[in-house]
Amino acid sequence: IACHGGDLGPFVALLLVDITRSLGVFVMANSSKGLGSFSLGRAIGADAIRAFARLEGATLAAPPPAPTAVPFPPGLPERLVGSYSTPMGLMHIKKRGARLAVYGFGRWFEGFYRSDGSIAMRARLLGIELPILVLKEIWFTPETVRGEQCIALRASGVLFGVGQKVSG
């Protein structure tokens, strides 16, 4: 499934296309109660495509299990420390004890490693995780390109940019 989404103010839009079935779904909303376009796509668009596929008698694969927080592999946090040039602007990663601090969207977040090899972000206040919905949509994976450390930025699994390490 190919997709493209966009958010502006309270307005969100998402286009999902299943090329193999010549099927597309376009979702627009003027109020999403904090959901971004990719969450909206999961909530409405993907369900619509699944419903059409079932009508055609297609067998659908089960969604993958949600990744869980696991310890960082040895040495990975140290390799990630630095500043990255990304489509969202400059992103900074620092090591704070056994944790990572990730600067993005104009704020510092805690970065945590997940069972699928990705690094997600969360915000905490007095040890309590804050329910910031967009953080559930966005994560990154460490990558090495031509021997250089990079990060691949994803929104709900869809690659939307690469961050190149510019200082470390």
C-alpha cells in the first residue's frame, strides 16, 4: 500500500492506494482530536481498504505485533549521539545515563529502543508518560550509509526522510 498524508492545523488528509487491487481511499478531516494523518489512516483508511479486500474475498495478513521497549544493544547509544540534518530540521541525540535524549519538534524527549529495532520517543513528567499522540506515529531506525551513521525517519512505518549525521 502506497500512501501520502498531510497535516495543517486541525486539518488532516491521507491518500492510501493498493496498486495491486487498483483501489484507493482518500480521507480528509477538519478535526482529528490530536490524531495526525498517519493515525487517521490507520483508524479509517486502512480499515476501509481491508473492508474492500474482504469483499473481494482476499485473505488478509494479520497485523504485526506492536513493538515493545527493550534494552539498547551494547554500543548503539554511543554511536547515535550527535546532530542530524533531517527534513524536520536539526535533530539532536544525547546520552543521559542509560537513556537517550532526542531533540525534535522543538522539544527534548526520551528515546527508547524497541523490539523491532526502532527508536521511539516519549515525554515524561515526574516519571509519568504524557499522552502525546503524534509520538506514537513517529520513530526512527539507525542506519549506516557508505560507512556513515544516519537515521531513517518513519511515520507509522512509512519512510519520510533520512537524517545525516552532521556532528557527533
